[in-house]
Amino acid sequence: MSLDAEWRLGCVDRGFFYQQNRNIVAHGIDAPAFAAFQAFAVFLNRKRLFAGWTNQHVQQVLRNHAQIVLHRLRFCSSVRRCKFDAASSTVLFPMLDLSFVRNNLSAIEEMLRNRGMDPKAVLGDFPNVEAQRRQAIKSAETLKAERNRLSAKIPEMKKAGQDTAQLVSETKEMRSQIQDLEKAAEEYDARMTEVLAGIPNIPNASVPVGKSAEDNVEVRKWGTLPKFDFTPKPHWELGEQLGILDLERAAKLSGARFAVYWDAGARLERALANFMLDVHTREHGYTEVLPPYLVNSESMYGTGQLPKFASDSFRVPHGEKDLWLVPTAEVPVTNLYRDEVLDGHRLPIAVTAYTPCFRSEAGSYGKDVRGIIRQHQFQKVELVKFARPEHSYEDLEKLTHDAEEILQKLELPYRVMLLSTGDMGFSSAKTYDLEVWLPGQKLYREISSCSNFEAFQARRANIRFRPDGKGKSEFVHTLNGSGLAVGRTWLAILENYQQADGSVLVPKALQSYMRTERILPRTLQ
């Protein structure tokens, strides 16, 4: 595999890439060569040859020793041997902690602009608040040292019969000043924590820069688009005519963006969930889990839903603490290991769960008002992985293919899109969307998002592992994807398998679950 191919697969750390991007251009080192240098640098770091090095040290190497670096790259000819350590280095590639943001503020601002966000709105008065925080801490420490020095004199003065009243008064005043400074530092800390919590993950170097979904990149397509000798109908018409989808009664029960499934429609939903779980557990090696559908705020914070996306979720007041209806099984499943240290020999851990998902769809007024594309409640089979940093991008490819295989077994045509910086999720470092073809609407629609969050969620949820089962722990990398969204798979089957007589064929993979080969029209009761 070429260096360029290695780089495009996202095998290099993206935070450090952003930080040094201008240096690469300025000093004539192309991106693939720099990716290889990163891998080589971390390889040496693992060998303890880079102990204590900082980003500034490496930057100096780039400036002054470019030729030596490139010479060493030839020595480290197999990038494959050392690329896997790149994302996990704790010395060269810090994540979104305070020191990283402070030392790489311009790179963070550029990243936010690439994500379509206003740096000023996200960061606020970050530099000044941070400077005030550091000054408060420094002043408090200085006063503490002076107070300790003066306090040490008091016993000696008393022993010598000298008056200590003024000195005692000074130390008391200093104590009050120290408390005020420490309180101010705590307030600045709280403001800094709030800012840090609102900064999204840094996109992987392989993610295309773009402003919206229009800039997403098609990776591949699968399947042949069905041909009809009649005009194909959208699923909301088919569901009503088949007597299996009742949106009118759902609105009576709960309001807009809810659905009632009848008879074969309900059985198809259940069949799809069982089929997906069977494939993932029997063929792909996932362990099934049934988590709670209500989670606490700590869980929502861990995966990145809080605080930024509180308005997109359903909050349930419960005593002194809030609970939240799960927006996706990603939240409870990822948080299963919150505040735990995993044995590195267990990784990767692959878990799947079938749950209802609840979303307020705030900000989506007027979008997808017909049918069941965008619902307040829908069912989904989720895939979650906890991976070693050096293998997480391999695991992302595997997880994506696991989700794709469901579509392939159902013979539903789809395409895989690599999301641009302007379209990817808050917590994600890299995302593939699977988009299924809907002939009744003549377009592709998302049916799964498969993402690598690297250590972003693990830092928030404090999920660590010990690489060799012992020694210093590191943050895991978390990944997840829909495997698949059941409702959207349901409607994709109706639209792709519809027949001229108004019936819908059941995909072969589901016939044993449905115990029929065809869904026939019936009168809605």
C-alpha cells in the first residue's frame, strides 16, 4: 500500500495534522510523507526514544531536519508496521483537553470554520478567560508562598517577645485574598469547562473539507436500481393501501411524527429487528445487550448529546435528577463502560442492541413531513465497538461493512458516502453514511451512519484500557453505527419491492421470519 493510500485511509492522527499543516506546506513536506513521519515518530516514542518530546520539539524537527526525517522514512520503509500507533500517542498527539486547545487555538478555530461553525460563538472569550484563570492561580500560589514565609516568622517573634499582631493581621488578610483568588479560579474553571464541552471533535485528516452534505464524497455503490413498468409509489401511499401503516390514528394518539403499524406491517418491523440481530450476533461477532431506555445526564454527556443537543432529546424529570429517553442505543451501550478500565486483551468489544429511539427533531420543522422518514419515535439496531486506538480505523471499515451486509442480504441498492467536515456529527472524527435507494421518491436516503469517535467520547465518559492488561491506562476509541434503522429499512422494502398489483414482495432473507412471500393489500381496520 502506498503512503498516499495509507494517509487517505485515515491512519494518522488528525489533531496533530491540523496543527502542523501549515508547516508541511511551508517546508515542502507533502502530506503522505508527513503521515509516514508521524507513524515513524510514534514508533520511536513507543521505544522511549521520544520521551518528553512536545509538539514544539517535533515542529522544530520539521523546520530544521526535514531531509533527515525523510531519510529516516526510508529506513522505516513499512508504514504498516508503525502506523497503528499514530492515533494513540499521548506525547505527540494530545486531544481536546485544555492545554491542547490553549496551545492550538488557531487550529481549533480553523477546524470550527471547516465544520461550518463560528469560532467566536463556540470559543467565546476563551483566551482572556484562560489568561485570567492562570493569573488567578499564579497569584494565589504566590500569596500562599508569602503567607507561609510570614507565618513561619510568628513563632520566632513570639519567642523573642516581639509584637506579632500586625503580622498575624497580614496573614489573615492574605488568607482572605487567597480564598477569593481560588474562588475566582474555580469560576474561570467552570467557564473553561463549559467552553471545552462545546468544542466538537477534530475531523480525521482523511475527511473532506466542505460546508454541507453537497460536499460529501461517494465512496462506492452497491446493487442495481429496480426498474418498473409502472410509476412507483412512495411508502406512505403503499403503507395506507396495504392497510399496514396508520399515520392518522398515530396522530390521534401522540401527534405528528408518530406511526402505528398494523398486521404485516408490525410483523415486518419485528422480522427486520430479529433478522438484523441474528446476522450481527451469529455472523459478525457482536454480543447482544438490552439496555434501559431512560438514561441519566452523565450518560448523555459522555456520548456528546449534552449539553449542546439537549433540545433534540426528550427530558423526563425524575426526583432531583433528570432522565432522558434514549435518542439512540449508542448512549446506554457506550456508557456501559463509563468510568471503567478495560483489559486490553478484550478489545475490540463489539456490542449490538435493539431499542426504540426518541428524538424531538428540533429544528426540522417542515422537513420530511410525509411518511416515516423523520419520526419522534423509531426503532433501530445499533452497533457499538470499543477498540484499540491503533486499530480503530480498521474497525470502522469492518463496522461499516457489517451494516452494509444487511442491505446486501435484503438486496436493497445503496451507496456509501464519506461525510464532509460541514455535515458530520459533533462527536465524530470520521463518518460514513449508508444511503438506500427509494424509487418512490427517486432519491437516496440515509439509513445508517457509521462513525469513529476516536477518544472523544472515551475522554468524556472516562473509558480506558490497559494495553497489556497492566501498566498505565489509555483512552479507548469508540465507534458506532446503525445496523440498521429499522423503520427506514421497512419503508425501503416497500418502495423497492412494490408490484404493479399493489402487493409488496418480501425479500428472501426475511421470508422465514415473515412466513410469507408477499404482503397483500388489505382494508385498514
